[in-house]
Amino acid sequence: MATSELHTPVLDWYDEHQRDLPWRRPEASPWSVLVSELMLQQTPVKRVLPVHEAWLERWPTPADLAAEPTGEAVRAWGRLGYPRRALRLHAAATAIVADHDGEVPADYDDLIALPGVGDYTAAAVASFAFGRRHVVLDTNVRRVLARAVGGVEWPARSVTRAERDAAALLLPADDATAATWAVAVMELGALVCTATGPRCAACPVADRCAWRLAGHPAYDGPPRRAQAWEGTDRQCRGRLMVVLRESHAPVHRSALDAVWPDEEQRTRCLAGLVADGLVAQVAADVYALP
């Protein structure tokens, strides 16, 4: 099968089935796209939508966010999880103001130089916000390509050179079409070629999917386990952050002690939050957002 045979059915499917998401609308600013990409990392769209809307209403430009203390970004991040992303977004906004006159840059090299922006995010923003031709490999894209082209249920744990080269060969030659292709494959993975229970009957390339044609062979590798949550340091850190986010005044250690029973774990997690820059110790046993 020529890989270009995938282009028309996938692009036609996307044209008909794409979700109406604010960061994909024609009027969406590059800043909206960048904010969405940071928020969507390891977080479902339905949880991101209200926070993204509130964020853009409060901080419609990078300069608006950069003018605020980092603690306000952490507070506005709410319950999205992995709050260090809020610090990265604030740092990126500050760099955009300092180095790019407050405008999100269009070039991949400028984007990846921003604090907290890696290869995927730089390629995604360049592609989705500016219509540039880049390989965009998130978990959804990697899963679709692994199945449709590679004939396996799951991609490797991390992106390989061979995987990146194969994705590059799939890119349409035209910049605008390549950018649409990137988001179309991502949407196909999110809505149809899902991690569990893929809806092959609804897939526009089911008749040429290598994994399906091979009889859906099972994943040949270690089992993929869901990440634990109950009782973990992540849960403890989350509980502590809730107390700090909901208070606009410094918080005494006793208020933090009340939300997590394990003293050793609580102390370790609080120290980690301080070390990560998410929490500031403003006095003995007194803490606040930075």
C-alpha cells in the first residue's frame, strides 16, 4: 500500500467529523493553540475546555500572563493536574514577551527554545497555529500510525528514529495539507482508533489498515498498566495544592496537615512542591503559592 493512499480518506473523514474545539477555530490565536497544547498533555479535552476558556478570558495574550505572579498561573490551573505545566506556560509567556515582542513565534526553532516547550509542542504549534509542515507525534497519532502502517497494536514506549522517519514520509508535500493531516490523524486516534475498544467499523482506512488486515495481533511486549493514583505522592501533592490554591492568604502548616494523614509522605510531598517552585515557604510553617 502506498502511504499516500491514506491521505484522502483520512482528510475527508476529518472534514466531516472534526470536533468544534476553540483552539481549532479559524479565529483562534497562536497563544490559544499554545495554551491548549500545554493543557492537553495527559489531560482529557473535556477537562481542558472550561479551564482553557477561563485562561484566555483572563489572559488573552502572553503579555497579560507574564505580568502576573507565577502563583496566579498555578491557581488558575485548578485541578488539571501536573501543575508544573502552569509554571512552564508562565515562563514561556515571559520569554515570548522578552524575545518575540509578545507574539508567539511561528518557527519551530524559536518555539522549541521557549521554556517548557519540547519537540511535540513546538511542532504542534507551528503546524496548527501557523500551517507549517512538521511531523507531529502525540500518543494518538503514534497509535494510528502503528496500527494502520506498522501493523502493530501499540507503538514503542518512546518515539524511535524509524517511527519519526515513517511519519515524515507520510506528510503531504503541501504545507497547509500537511498541517491538516497532522490534526486529522490526531482526531482519528482520539475518536476512532482509541487505546481501548477501537471502532474499526467507523474507521475511514479500515480496509487498508495493516493491523486489522493481519487479524489484530496482540501487543508483543510488557503489559501496559494504568497509572496508580490512590495513596500516591501525586494524590498527596494534589490535596496540598487544593488547600493552597483556594486560599488567597498564606497557609499555616496545620491546614496542610489536616488533608493528608501520613506525616512522612506529606512532609516529603510538601518539600517537593517547594523544590519544584509550585509553593513558597514564606515563614516558619507558613506556605503560599509563589
